[in-house]
Amino acid sequence: MKETLGALLLKLLSAFLLTVVLWAISHFIFGIGFIERWLGVVYLLIYFMIARLSKEDIQEQKEDEKYRDWPISGPIGKFGENGLMIAFYGTSLLSLLNPFQLFQMLKQGIGNLKLSSDKSQLIDDANDYHSETDYILPFEKNIEWLVYNGGINKGNSHSWDIITQRFAYDFVIANDAFGRHENKGTKVKDYYCYNQNILAVADGTVVKVVNNIGTAPFVGKGVLDVFAKSFIGNHVVIKHKDNEYSFYAHLIKGSINMQKGEGVSQGEFLGKCGHSGYSSEPHLHFHLQDKPDFFFAKGLPIRFSHLKINGKQSNQSYISATDRVESV
């Protein structure tokens, strides 16, 4: 769809203003002079990011998810999906002013470009990938979780065009009406999944731990934590075999009891489900990848064993958004 001249000018103006602010902060506060020679590049990068968050992109997301008539958590729910989108994407633009997150965004962009360029290595059909590892859900037994986001095809994928997260999942705990919290949803403890134990999906070795990112502020308001040093939040990466690593994100600060290099057994406690990094509400982000580095790894499809899907016993099965799952 062609964008209107007004929409184009708005993007150009927004990119210009953010570029000026970034230059002012770097020049007057941090005394960084070399960025002046790269203002054109910085501007183009900012404009590209704004363009990715255009009205058309947001509308496409809403169209993809309109089959899910679920309540929006917290006070922002009073303003509906549009209110959540404005808060979420509006604060995401502010994150460009955080040098740590900007650096991560650039790494992710470069990594995704590199992964996307090699079409022969992309997994378009989950059944084309086979693993000999027996993976369980990352949860304690007999606790039902909802697959809030994710699947194995383009229609239900967490983020199909972001190759690392193509087969990723977001998990929450929800009641029968798909509500994810009690009370007003303005405190992390209101959310059913918050502080739940997160477990290793298989035997392996810990290769990375980040455990010092605080809880994202303003829970239930739909805003992102633009001040965090990492948009991933607290996370653990475990190597299970060559080219198979499990990734667990948004955990509670200080809850991870593992260190890099330690061995871990299937079902062993890793940390607590939290709300750190880019998180619209408490949840667990989980996926399988082929390298230890999140920014340069390819996402892999995963079959889970020893579980119930929507109340039915299952084994070696894929799961997707709207499924209610529990480990047995």
C-alpha cells in the first residue's frame, strides 16, 4: 500500500527530530564528536526503524491477531488495542536514545540481514528440521500455561521475519476468560505467571547468564523499559548439543541460580518468570536457536514431550498460539 505524503513527511520529521536529540545528547552530555560525521547514516537508520513501525505494519499485526479476542492487561486495556499500540510503539522510539539498546538493535538488524541473505539455510517448514533431543516444557508439572504468541508457520509465528525468533514462544498463565492477572494489573505480583519457576527443557551446559536487569516499570501501562541496558532482560542460554541452544528471557533479577559453564539437568530450576527488558506484561519468552549468540543465531522449531495440549496427552508435538499446555 502506498503511503500518503503526510505520512511520509511525518516519518521524515520524526527521524530528523530524534537524530537531533541523539546528536545533542552525544555531543553536549557525553562529548562524543565523531557522531557528527555519521549523522546521515544515523538519520537513515532511525528513519528505517520508524518506517518499520508504520501504520500499515501495525494494522497488519492487528489483522494477524484479530482471531484472538483476549483482554488487554492492566489499565491500558481501557483504551483498547489502539491505546496499547500507541504506548508500546511510542516508547519503543524513545529506546533509540538509549545507547545500549540502540547498539542491540543494530546488532539484531545486522544479524537478521545476514541470516536472511542465505535463503538456503532458512527453515520454512518445521518438519524439515529434526532433533534427537527430548525437550520438555520449561515449567513445573501440572501447571497450565497459555501459549500467548508463537507457532511453526508464518501465520502464527512469533516473528517470522526476525529469523532468530521465527519459532519462538511467549508463555503466560491465564484464567478461563484469558485474563492474565488479578486486581488492576498494575503490580507484577498481580500476574498469575509472575514468580513461577522456570526449568531447563533438557540436559546441557549454561553458556550465558544475564541476571542484573531490573523489573520494567509501569506494568499494565503498555510501555517499554527504555532505560534497561538490555531489551532482552535477564536471560539464560543453555547448550544441549552442537547447534542446539535453548533461550529463556525476561526472568526476575537475581533469580537465576546458574553460572556460565555449569551443567544442568532436564527439569532443573533456572530462574523465575518475570518482567525485565522489553515486556508488555510478565511472561516467559522461550525459543531454540542454533548458536549461543542471540543476535546471530537462527531460530529452530521444537517439539515438546511429556505434555498435555488443551487437556489431551501428547508427545513429540508442536504447539502454537492459543494452546493451553502443561508438563506431565
